[in-house]
Amino acid sequence: MSYRPILTARIGKVDPTSLDDYVAHGGFQALKRALALGPDAIIDIVTQANVLGRGGAAFPAGIKWKAVSTEPGPKYVVANADESEPGTFKDRIIMEGDPFSLVEGVIIASYAVGAHQAYIYIRGEYPLAITRVQNAVDACYQAGMLGERILDRRYPLDIEVRRGAGAYICGEETALFESIEGKRGFPRIKPPFPTQVGLFGRPTLINNVETLINALPLVQHGPDWFRTMGPLDSPGPKLYCLSGRIRRPGLVEAPMGTTLYDLIYNYGGGVTGSGELGGVLLGGAAGTFVTADDLDVFMDFGSLREIDAALGSGVVIVFDTSVDMKAVLRRIARFFAHESCGKCYPCQLGTQRQLEIIERLAADRLRPGDLQLLSEVGQTMTDASICGLGQTAHSAIRTALKRFDFDPSTGHFARFGPPSGVQEALA
Amino acid sequence: MKDATHTLTPQQLAAVETVLARYQGKGRSALLPCLHEVQAITGWLDPEICAAIGQSLRVPLVQIHEVIEFYTLFYNRPVGRRIIRVCDDVPCYLAGSEAIIRACATRLRVDEGGGTTEDGAWTLEIHPCLGRCEQAPFLMIDDEGYGHVTPEQIADLLGGKP
Amino acid sequence: MTTPSHNNRIWITIDGRSLQVPPDITIREAAALAGVEIPTICYHDALTPNAVCRICVVEWRGARTLVPACVARVADNAIIQTNSRRVRTARRTLLEMLASAVDLSQAPEIQAMMQEYDADPDRFGPEARRRETGGVKDDNPFYVRDYDKCILCWRCVQVCAEDVQHTFALGFNHRGFDTEIATFFNLGMKETTCVFCGNCVGVCPTGALKGKRLYELELRGDS
Ligand SMILES: Cc1cc2nc3c(=O)[nH]c(=O)nc-3n(C[C@H](O)[C@H](O)[C@H](O)COP(=O)(O)O)c2cc1C
Ligand code: SF4
């Protein structure tokens, strides 16, 4: 735990409303360096550092930056700040505490790929983040660092802050484009991919907030430095969101690949409630459950994939053994039924049918064949849905049933709640 | 259909007109920002206001309607003058959101699934994860957030009225 | 841009049979060349394919998920199975979920598919929520709208909008399972921009949209 935060270093120290204070805390040094390097060198650095997208899909940022840079204009850069995955709050803390860093990241990305218009799309339920980022953008315009020039270089760039309006699906990149275009947030069919056909039908670089702010220390210190943190196949610093039954919930910055044990017991101070760890939900509602047996896992994209789990957006929700796991699953199923956009049948119908079966489970009224039915609905959503929402809507439920010793004969999770004898006595 | 235009004050109407003048001819991509700005003045979006928005932006009316229908923060029917959104997703549930919701529903005399008070002062919504999981249980009243709330605080937050 | 010509054909394998096809055609089109018919529900020759029903999904070796044959394009050396167990499970489950939600009594093609895939919608039980839209909307002299029969294939919205008419009378209410076809504030058709061209009625596959004459004949026949 000797790690010194990089991405969050300024938070709590810098005045988030002041451009001058940002500069006094080292702000825009990265952009200065980026302008000296030039677009090709920046893209090389991002590629060599092997930055994997922090929005959840772990796509190599360098490949996207390169692809967009070689496309003809007009093209766009979009910062994905829709952050609606349950359990995720990292981008909000960046935007509220150090909004200029996001603006600087967007400028560097736009300059690198040759875009002259960028958007920052922030979820509607983040009014303070919206105010702070808008203020940061305005301050840059007033200082003459946006518009006709960036910093002191002639390079036309406009940044527009967009406010979401309550739709988890608009975090999906193509649904987000539709939303900026003034439409319902229906994901598009891919291919074509955003790097070729994105916002307004033009080549578009879309990255998560955390991915973009990684560019700042990266251009200053270079790829070798970046790769000293975490495993080579997914290096760099990482923001983890701790919540649930944990002593110190909150944002943790640590090297990629920190163990789950470290996050919960060292950073997070251990388990509350019964004090005994029952399970952990990684990656949010779209993520996967793991158990106390998995505490030694390294929290990076590759290591988690190996154990049929996912890092997603860095969510770590902790459950002690006293939790009513069925009530938890009901909320997850409800979330997806509420947030399905309704475009494609597997998810439009499947999230509703999944919710109905989970409601029977939660009410101890499972019917014979229900678990088989649930698994077929889940498999159909995973296999046949258009986008990641439907494809992951069964993931947490599947892994809970698989890992938490669900006993179909009693309808209980052996790992959670009072021992089943007690439950029967109460009934 | 209720027509809210008549209940708008002259000041509100003037404010809407100023906004729409600014959005004149801006097209579909300005729709969400425009809806946000207008709704901030009017509380909710009625057919007449939507028709005026359509005319200003030059967007077909049904496309405005279906956008309002899609996004949970836009309203095409009357809502309370203040909106309280309580998160009940996993981290907030683990921190006791059920008791918070019960306290709000009891206090406002609306359903625990959400609803608007008879006098139109408040709307209670059970909202998907609000992204303040480290401050669970969490709720928002309009644009103001409240973390680590307790059921005992609810009466205060909802004002003196029983 | 190069125009596809006969000398840049590619090899693909469909259901164990290898054949040469032009590049850039869809899996659905390639399958037809191989004599394999892929079932579809939302697809319509004259309209932009949106791949919403997913009945046409097939298994492409190496792909993480199934792929929609109506829009996905073949690639050299693609190995595709159009009727594997995984594909059949998806199609059967989709049909079961659809039939447990929507009145398909006037959709003979979908009923035939349900037979073919052994679909049993009753598996979801009596409390499976159905799409309930408040009965037949009979608000104009030309056609009626019975959205309990609507499968949300999107065809009517498409013909009314950019795909044909540019009238923009139709759109959507809500989202997810609660999605419905709608007009501006759910006004009657006469109060919308509708010009009563009848294109939407023509493309409706389930009898949700129906000419007034036929509707009245059916009513008389029923009573
Ligand atoms: C349902 C759904 C919701 C998503 N929400 C977000 C989000 O809130 N923020 C985000 O950065 N990416 C989100 N994504 C992932 C984006 O589609 C996309 O992969 C990401 O913005 C790419 O940026 P990155 O490569 O920097 O991660 C979501 C994906 C899906 C399927
Ligand atoms: S998977 Fe769900 S959210 Fe994604 S397009 Fe299909 S219905 Fe919409």
C-alpha cells in the first residue's frame, strides 16, 4: 500500500472551480507535452502503454485512437460520463473533484486523433458534475485555450457538455450517439464500429472518463512508466469503487491487479454486518458474483476473465453472510427490466421474464422447471441480444446461482441469511 | 388532456419563449438540451409546449413525444413541484433504503412504489442507482443530494407538513 | 469503392456445405444461395433491416454470441451453422417469450414457426405479464389498431418515417417490455400528421393494424 495516487492526486487539494488553481497544481503540463510530441507520438505512447478501456469493455485505447486518426474528417471525440452501472461512482468523483483533468484529457485525445468537435456526455443525475465540468470548459474558453486554439497552439476545438436524461442504456456507446443526436437511446447494429461510423455518421473516438484522464500522466511519463503498474496485459493505475457491507466504502486508486483481499481488508477496512464475507459483486449489476474463496484474485481484466468473472467498471460490492441474497437478485433483475431499451426481443422480453422468475424465487414460490427456464432465458439474452445490456443481464444472477450454493429443494442460498433451520422455524 | 400552458405564469411563458428563440432552427440534435431547459421552467412538458418546441427546432412532434417517453427525467404528465428520488439498488438496499422509502411514502401518503401527493407538492420516485454508493443510503431532492440518510431525517427533508 | 465482381468471390461453409458467394452479401442471402432458408419476423424486403426480432440468429464459429443473419455480412472462410442446438434454443425461447406476451392469433407465420421449434409459451405460467394496451383503437374511417397483437417489429414506424412516407405520425411510448407504438401524446390518428396512405397496414405481420372493412367483417363473423 505504498502506492501514491496519480489519477486522483489533485482531488481534495485543488479548487475544482478554478483554472488558475488547476494550473498551480500541475494542470495543462500534460497538454503542453502532448503538443510538443505531436499526434503520432501521442498515439504511439497510448498504444505502447496498452491502455485498456476503463468503461468496462477493456478495448485497447491505442487501437481506437489510431483508427480514428487515420479516418477523414469531420470526426468527433466523445467522453462517456454516463456512469450508470450500479455500484459505479468513480467518474463522478473525478468530475466533481478535478473537472479540468477531464477537459485536458478530451483536448489531448481530440488533438491526437484530429477532431475539432468534442462532447462530454454526463448522466442527468449528476448535477454537480455537470456544473463543474461546464464551468471548466467555460473557463478554458475564457482563457482563450479552447475555440480557435488549444493552450497556445492554433488548433480549432469546441467542447460541448451534454446532459443525459435518465437512461442506463445511453452509456452504451452507440445509444449515446443516438442520444446526442436527439433520439431515443436505441443501440445501433455493429459493425460498422464508431471509429468508422459514429456520431452523426462520422468517425468517432469514444472513451470513458477514466480512460481519458489516464492520458495525462501517460504523455508526461511515458509507456514504460505506465507499465510498471499492474500486469503487462492490463497495466496502469485503476479506480475501484468499494461499497456495500464494508467498513470504509469509497473510491480507491490502486495499481491494476491489486488483489480483492487487499481492496476489501486493507483499503476497505473489512466486512461489516455479520463480519463474515458472504460474497462480492464485481462489475456492478452487469457483473459477476465471486465468493470468499476468490479473495486472492488479481483485480485486472485478464485475471478475472480466467475465473469467469469481470472487472467491468471497477465495482466491488461487498456482502456479509447475513444479507438476503434473494432480495439482492430481485433488485438486479428489476434494474435490467427497467433499463432495457426494448429494441430487441431477447432483452425486451427476457428481462421481464427473468424478473418474474426471480420474484418467484424471492417469494419462495419457485415452480418446477423455473430454474431451467431461467437458464434458457438467460442464455438467449446473452447469446442473441443486440447490445451489452441484454448480453450481461443474466450474468450476476447466473454466477450467484452457480457460486452461492443455491439449493433448489429448499429455495435458499446456503451461504446467506440465518441458517436454514432458523428460517424454517420462523416460517 | 390537461393543458398546462394555461397554468404557466406570464414570467414562465416569457422564459420559455426566450429559450425557444435561442433554439430556433437548431434541429434534432438540440432536442435533449432544449427539453431540459424548458422543463426546468415548466416542471413538465405538455402537448402545447412540445408543439412549440417542435416548431422551433423543426422536429416532427412524434419524435419529441417518443424521446420524452424514453428518458425517465422527462415528464409528459404533471409531477410534483419537487421530486424526491430514492435509490433502492444494491448498495443502497444493503444500507437500508427500504426503511428510507417507507418513511418517505408514509410521510407523503403515497405508494411505496412512488407517486405524487394529492396537493401536487411532491413526487416520490424509486430511482435506479444514483451513483453515490459510497454515501448509501442516498436520495436526491431535485438537484440536491443527501447521503447516509436515516429514516428519522425524512420528516425534516420533506418539510414541516405531516 | 470497388464493385463486387465474380472474380472476388469468397468461400464460406453453411451447415456443412462449402460454397463460393459474392463478398458483402448477408448471411441470410448467402444461406439462400445454399438452399437454406433462415426464419425471420421483423425483416421486410423493402425496409431497412433493424435486426430487432433476432429470430434469424445463427452460429458463426469463433464468435462470442450468435449473429443476426439479416444484417451480418459473410466473410472469407466463415463457418456458419443455421440450425444448431444453440440456435434452436434461442429461437424457441424467443418464440415462447413472444407468444406469452402478445396475441398471435392472426399471425399464422409465427404460429408455424412455433410448431417447427416446439415452442411452449405456457412454460412461463399464468402470471407471465402480457402486453395489455387497452383494447382496439378505432379512431378513423380507414383502419383500426389493436396493439395487444403488436410484436414491435417496427415496420409501421419505418414506413411512416424515412423508409417510405416521411409522414412521422408514428413513434413509441415508454421502453423495455412496456414499449408501445404511439402517436404524439397518444392522440387519435385524425389529429396526427397521418395521411391515411395505408402503408403501415400493408406491412403489419400480425393483424395489429387492419383495414376498417376487414375489421368490421370479422366483428360480424364473430357475433
Ligand atoms: C448497457 C451499457 C452501459 C454502458 N455504460 C457505460 C458508461 O456509463 N460509461 C462508460 O464509459 N462506458 C459504458 N459502456 C461501455 C461503452 O459502450 C464503451 O465501451 C465505452 O464507452 C468505451 O470507452 P473505453 O474504451 O474508454 O472503456 C456501457 C456499455 C453498455 C452495453
Ligand atoms: S439488448 Fe436490450 S438494451 Fe440492448 S438493444 Fe436489445 S433491448 Fe435494447
